[in-house]
Amino acid sequence: MFDIEEELKKLPRKPGVYIMHDEDDAIIYVGKAIILRNRVRSYFRESTNKTAKIQKMVSLIKRFEYIVTDSELEALVLENNLIKEYQPKYNTMLKDDKTYPYIKVTTGEEYPRVLITREQKKDNAKYYGPYSAAGAVKDTVELLRRLYKLRTCTRNFSAGTDLGKPCLYYHINQCSAPCIGAVSKEDYRAAIDQAVDFLGGNYKPILQELEGKMEQASEEMNYEKAKEYRDLLYSVKGVAQKQKITNHTGDDRDIIALATNESAGVIQIFFVRGGKLIGREHFYMTNIDENDRGKIIQGFIQQFYAGTPFIPRELMIQETVEDTELIEQWLSELRGKKVRIVVPQKGQKEKLVELAAQNAAIILKQDEDKLKREVSKTSGALQEIADLLDISGVHRIEAFDISNISGYESVGSMVVYEGGKPKRSDYRKFKIKSVQGPDDYASMEEVLGRRFAHGLQELEEIKGTISKSTSFSVESEVAEAAHYGKFTKFPDLIMMDGGKGQVNVATRVLAELGLDIPVCGMVKDDNHRTRGLYFHDVELPIDRGSEGFKLITRVQDEAHRFAIEYHRSLRTKGQVHSILDDIQGVGEKRRRALMKHFESIDDLKEASVDDIMKVPSLNRRAAEQIHAFFHEKAVK
């Protein structure tokens, strides 16, 4: 039993990260502290002023753990990693997970190339970006290759390498072919320098050069060449016009501002590179406290720049953040150069931040209804289901279904919904091993038994590994390690594709394994449409127009689709055949006749020999063999 008061007394006076758990051992909050003892104890003091959000979070804490670090900077990095890994409910979260294109010039190569990449490495290359429009990046790279005849191949240019003939790009005049020595290293390097100059925003020299060449070709009545230069000229102007000038200092900076309402926030970020605004993006922030704007912006900075490959020299932000110096130190270490965080108070910089804030407010207003619909479809729908069943804390739902054709080669499916959305990485497929024929109840019992027995076994293995290899308590580490198992994360609610019978099967399996998980059945009407939930021996009707009902329908349809898809894949591989194929004397022709005459295998099972003889192409001997097959199997 975790005694919070006793554990508070043991907290060290050191920097580190603290992790709050609820009664289900789920991580609900991760934070960092300069002094763990002071910070963690403050949550449980009556005298401390707390926001409504923090009060609610504290009421759910059943235990906490902590990790000591050597410095506050180490704590910041660890906090970022843990928040990204566990996405705790009460941490302000960056909702979007985007990567941006960069233009890379491989200046470390003997004959450099210009490439598109989405990651920045510590190499000898030069990077430009990020760019928010991938199309513009592609246009720019293609333009540079055409203008300066740069190679695109990955050929090895080391001494003594026989590179053979030049490629097609040389023959269409789009590559200077360094592979055959058609251009000197000096001339090729000069072309690369011009490309780098262009990417830095200096378009004037190439514009003047192209205009001169176009006029000269026109005077020489070489109109085809003049048209080529004209098209290149338009392309350069098009690229140049996509980047608006914001200042003349040539600095790299990001401009960050926030707009909030009662339930959500939008961060607008402008990317300024070389003094030019090259793009912008917006990000949704969840689990926010709209009165603590500085904390929201700091949360965004920590999560966004922990994953982006480029960090500018300066961040211009709308609100002062609590840990400005610490964040600057962290960003500077990531960048390898000094990074400043400033809150402009006047002049052009302040206007730019205000412009970003206006854009964030516009986006928030435009998407307010969309966000409300999203919440209604997900967390709102989950709450409706929880209220209908009179249970709490429904976040993860697992649904199961069985699929077979003619009773042969049954398969089971498990689909998972978390937060009202499908989590496809946790879907599982089961090929039934112990059941012969179309017995859905027995098949479901096998599927559920295997799923939860595997989960319990993995948890035991994790406990054993942790108890042998660390000094931490086993219980405090199991939840973290369980993330890496296939079956260790158990649901808050199990949904069965069926009524009383399927629910009873699931309840019996869970009881035998010592698990207490709510189970309900998704009941269908005579037209195979969902009509309600079967729970605790009662069928509960549900409003067909509600979001909860729509979520139930989506879960049921997805479980059925996943099972059918798996079964279809097996049939495609020739691994599934009709149970009729196992009857001596029944070939393809007779099998088709039987399937056409009887609506189902169950109808055939119940038929007498005389009934079976009514099927065309069947004589008494064949009918007796078919009848004996089913009834002898039933006796066994």
C-alpha cells in the first residue's frame, strides 16, 4: 500500500522528474523540479493555491514516483521524453505530430547535390528550412538543378572509379556530368556556391543573368532558347515571391503566439529564415489551462523543438515563460550555438508576434465547431457509454468478433479504441486452434483466453525481469515496462459482438483468470443493426442519434471488418476450405449443390437422409455418408 504522506517525507532535495499515477496505475502527469521535495509536496498542501485542473488531478493521485537527475537541464530533457512516451492526461499536449521538409546541400561531397530531406543530421551539409509547403520545396530543388546543372545521382566519385557513360540528364542538358569529367571541380563548386546564394535569398544575380541571356537569344532569333530562359526566369520569380521579406537582418527566427478558449488552444508559428517568412503552421494544444498562457507556450516549445531538426537563433514569443534561461540553455545545446528567447514589447517585432496571435485566433474560431464535434465523437461518446453502463474511467475499449465460412477455419479479431479512436497498432488476429466446426462460443472462449492469459504471462515476466535487475519497486516499474508487451495493456471495457451468450463466455474467462473488467454485448436487431448494449443481464437501449451509439456501431463494424479481412486473406492463400470438402464422396459439384440447396451448415446438419437425397446429383449412399459425417462428429 502506497502511503502518500510517508513517501512525501522521503523526497530528496535534488532536481529530477516526478510521475503521478491514478488508481489504475496510469500515468496522469509528469513534471520536473529544481528541488523534488519542494515541488511534489506543494501539490498536497492545503494552503497552496491551485487551479481547478490541478485540484482535479491531485484528487486522482494514488501514488507517485520520481527520478533524480544531476541537473535541472537533465530533468527537462527527461520530462520531454516521458511526456512524449506516455502522453499523460493532465499535461498540456502538442496534438500535432508533423515533420517538415528541408533543402539539403551536401557540401561535404566532392561534387555536392541539392536534396529534399525531413531530418537534419550533424554532418558537413547545409540545411535550409523548414518549409511548410512541400510543393514549393520540390519546385525550388528542381529549379536549382536545372539552373546550375547539378547532379542527382548517388555515384561514387572516388579516385579510380570507372563511372561509365553519363546518364540521361546529361543528354537533355540538365546535368553537367562530373562523372565523365565534363565539368571541372572549380566550375561545379562555383555553381554550388550560386545555388547556396540563391537559397540564402539572393535572387538578383540569377534574375539579371537570365534576362540578359533571354534578350541575347531573342536578338539572335534563337526563339526556342529564349523561351527556355523565359520559363526559367518565371520559375525564379515564382519561388522568390513565395517568400515575404520580414526584416533585413537575414536572421533565422521562429515567431510563436497563442489563442485559447475554454477547452483548447492553437499555437501559430511563423518560420523566418534568412530574414524571410518561408512558411507558417498551427498546432492544437490539449489539456490546457487558459489562464496560464506562459505554461502552454513553454509546453509547446519543449515538445516541438525536442523533435524538430532545425532550431533557429531566436524565438520571439507572446508571453514570458517560467523557465526562460533553462529552455535557452537546452535549445542552445541542441543547436550547438546560442539561442535567445525574447518577448518583444514594441516595434516591428512586437507587430509580428501580434500578427501570429491574430492568425491563431482566426484558426481557433474557424475550427471551434470542428473541435467540439471531434470531442463529442470521441471523449464525449465514451462518457455517454460510461454513463449508460454506470461505470467510470473508460478510455480503452477492446472488441472481439469471430469469422468463419461453412464452419471451417474460424478466426478471431481484436480491435482497440483509445480515447474514442481506433488504435490499429494494438489490433490482434487469432487463428482458432482448438475448435472444430462453427462453434462461435467455443471460438470466442479460446480467443479471450489466449489474449488475457498472454497479457498476464507477459506482466509476470516483466515483474521478474525488473525485480532482478533494478533497485526500484516492481510495482512502480511494471506499468512502464508493460508498454513494450503485445498484450499487457488491459482494457477498461470489453465489447462483444453479440448478446447474453458471448458476454457470459467473456465473463467466465475473465473470472477464471482472476480479472475484473466490465463486459458488455453489442446487440443487433433482426436486420443486423445495432440496437443497444447487454450489460449485467439487462439489455440497455441507447439513443440511435447519440454519439455514444455511433461509436458503438463503429467499434462493432470495425471488429467485424477486421475479422472478415483476416479470413479473406487466409482464403486468398488457399488455407481455408469448406467443411464439406472433408466428407468422403463429396466433390466440388456436390458441394455446390449442397450449398445451393441448404441455407446453412446448421440446416444440413439437421436434415434427414431423405432430405439430403432431394439435392440434385446425390444418391442414397452419398446422402447417408453426409448424414453420418455430421452425426458421428456430434457424438464424438
